[in-house]
Amino acid sequence: MDRPTSPSAPSRPAEPTHTDLRWKGRGAPFSGTPTSPGRGLPFTAPSSSAHGLPIPSPLRSTPIGEWWNSDVLAVEEESIKYGGGPTVSDAYTINGLPGPLYPSCSINRDTFIQTVEPGKTYMLRVINAALNDELFFAIDGHNLTVVEADATYVKPFSTPAIMITPGQTTTVLLTTRCTAPARQSFALAARPYVTATQAPFDNSTAVGFIHYSKSIPPVSSLPRTLPRNLPRLRDTAFATDFSNKLRSLASAEFPCKVPKEVDKEVFLTVSLNLQDCCGNCTCKGPDSKRFAASLNNQSFVRPPISILQSYYSKNGTLLEDFPERPTNPFDYTAKTAPGTNMNAEHGTRLLAVAYGTRMEVVLQDTSFINADNHPIHVHGHNFFVVGRGFGNFERERDRTGYNLEDPQERNTVAVPSGGWAAIRLTADNPGVWFVHCHLEVHTMWGLGVGFVVEGGADESQSNLPPPDDLPKC
Ligand SMILES: [Cu+2]
């Protein structure tokens, strides 16, 4: 759905390269390429060597992926066909390697080990390239200093671990011990942050090591203990505290351009749904129904022709009438009563705004089927996370607590399980953009919307027209 914007479109850090159309795009252990904020460093430069890059070379990019022993597209197809939950993954990977806790792997060949020297600072660029899992990541016995999230610098802070959702990037600095420790190897590990209470998940842990030596030892000689500072599976307190520590630099050189006033307020419920099974169908979801997912009970259907193409041709097939608030408000986070109608409406209604609209969007999780932590991603725009909380959002109460001074700027926000997140953005990137959950299974079930930003008055504020050689079929 994305396409290049006009030459004068506002410059902003690019997000990691990824695709959201099918599982194939991210169902690979090396998917996701981090990008940098692109200007000078606002923190002390790591001591690892530079390679002519605008910023010092990182220790390495560290994609954390998810692995299926079976064909991942077949897993997706099976779920689409029958509407049941997909088979969970078999492993997580660190730089494509699952590590020694998976018995069917070769521990020496399939374990990530990075040698380090004492007294140095290294930069790790962590990417969550998993399809369906938020993850915790930690290095045993070492704190990490967070300096960047989603290609935007943050006020540096020290943390024993990080929580990262699919599609997010986090750059951390690792300062090694001043002198070589007696114990040379320290485990680093990734395991899921779990919020859903009834859904199956891949309860395994990817492990690698940093090693204080110039040579790599046999993995069989390394300790099997997990990092003591790795949060437990359901450590929502840690995840919340970590997210709340992320703040923009908000300095003269790196100003925070959060809209202080807004022109439009949008309220979106984020839900999983259960769809009644059609007459002659076989449905393998709960109660012999199909899973679906939605925003304001609208489950997104991808049209056969690209939305941007329809938008330009004005062929009348798409309506810009997406509901900007729930049609039938309810107690969003209350336990769902048995027999509740959990059907969504299916279609391709679009959310459209004028160029330059300053927007506030409140994303409200619901307890339909399962409250869950949903990483909501906006293409084409960075946004500011001005507030997060648990329970139902109450406008008069919760708006008073917004951070409008140094809110984190990013492109994927973790909406708390059973809670809400408020984001603000200026819609100044004309085009049609996909807004969706970055748990790929939820996007597959329809948790997304096409977001239209109209062109501005000036030609330079409009999207480029389709190329002359655009294929007709
Ligand atoms: Cu989701």
C-alpha cells in the first residue's frame, strides 16, 4: 500500500524495511533491516570501529526472529482456510540462531556467540522480527543503555532488559566489564512477553552468548543458565515500566514536535472477534466459529485492486466512511458475557483526513475473547505516545496526564493488554497508509485500516501520480 511520497514530503527517519502483506515477508530469521536516525549521535560514541558509516558501526544488528519447522505459508493458509488459530512457532532465533535450548539443533553451529573486550562500549541494534510475539531481551549480568527506538533517539536510560514488539527496533549500548571477568561467558536471551490468557504460545527461549575472549569456545562448555535479569513471561509490570521510560530527547537539536493541540480526535477499539460460521463451511475456531479481528468492529478486507490505485482512479469502489469512534460504545475491558455477539463487520472502509490534520488517536484494547497487548503500527508517519493506561480510557481524566513535553516518538506502539494508548501525529505525508496490528496473525484476521492523507494545496504537498508504465492488470 505504500509508495514513495512527493519530493518535498517531510523527511523523517525511515522505519525498518519490512512487509505486512503475508507471513512470508517476516517469517524469516533475518527479516527486518534497521535504519538509523541519520544525524549526529546525541550520546557518547561506542568504541567499536567505524566503517565509513554516518554513525559508528554497531556490534551488530540483532534481529530476533521466530521459526517454524514446517512451511510457514502452509501454517498461514491453514488458518485462513478454517479460521482457527495458527500453529505456534517452534523456536525463537537470535541472528537466525536458536541456541542450545532446542534439542534438535546443533548447539555449536546454531548458537550466536559474540566475542567482546573488557572496558568497551558496543552498540546492539535489536529488531523484533518475530511474527506473533512481543519479546523480552537481556544479557546476563549486564545492564543495557537504551538510546533509540524506531529510528528516533530517546533520552538514554539504563535497564536490566528490554521489551520489544514485532516491528519495533531498539538500539542499546552495552558497556563491558572494566577488566576481564573470571567467568568469560554471559548468556543473552529472548523469550516472549505473554498477555493473552487463553491463547497457545511458543514457550521457548532463544539463547546466545557474549564471550570475553578473542576466540569462540565450544558451546558445550558454556553455562546453561538463563540471564537472571530476563523478565518472566507475564511480567507486565516490567513491560509497563520499560515503556514509560522511553522519552524523546526534546532538545534544541532534536526537538519534539508533538502536536500540543489537535484538530481531530479518533477513538479506535482494538478487538479480536469470533465470526459465525457460514452454512456449509468448516470453522475451527472456538465454538466452531472463525477468528477475526477489528478496529471499531471493522475487520479490514484487502481489495483486489490496490487502494492507492482506486484512490487515484476515483473508481468509486472505496468509501472513506470508517467510523471514527465505536458505533455502539460498551464497557471495553469488562469480562465478556457468555453469548455476546462477537461478530465484526467486514469491508474496506477508509479513514481519511485533510493534509496537515493534527490528530489524536486513542487505541482502546477490548476483552473480546482475550485482552491482549497489541503493537499498533502506522505506516508513513511517526507519532508520539502521549499517554498509556489500563482499563477504559476516560477522556476528561486521562487527558490531564498526557506527556506533551517529551513523549516517545515512534511508529509502533504497544497498546497495553486491557488498556489504552493515546498517540498524536500530524498527517503530513499524503498517500494511503496501512495502520494495523504488528502481530501478523491479527492483521491476517483484519486488524487494520487504510489511512488516507489527502494532498495539500501546494503541488509539493501532493502524492506523485501513478507512473505511465503502471501495469494495467
Ligand atoms: Cu493485535
